[in-house]
Amino acid sequence: MEKVTSVNGFIGSLPKIRKRRIWNVVIDGQVVQGVGATDNRKSTAEAYIAKKYPGQKFTLIFREWKI
């Protein structure tokens, strides 16, 4: 068994826990779908929805953090 010689080495060996923001997409007062972005940016999620629903007015409402 290999001896751990540094705390930073041990912490670096642990798997990364990534949290993602999930938004609800609201069009005409109804939740159409949930959307998340790999970089957790609202602007990335907005760009995706704008391509998927061209010409529609929509609102993104934060729903939850997901691991």
C-alpha cells in the first residue's frame, strides 16, 4: 500500500464532484422543459433554448442544483 505523503496529493486523487444548475424553461406561463448547461452559465442555457424554440419568448427560472 502506498503511503500518502501530502494532503494536496490525497485531495487531488479524489473524484471531482460537479454541481450543475438546472433551470425550468417557461413559455406562455407553462414549464416546457428543464435545461442545464455544462459550464453552469445561464447564457449558455438561454442560447440553447433560443435555438430550440426560435422566435418564442421564454424565461429561465432556477430550479435546483444537481450533482
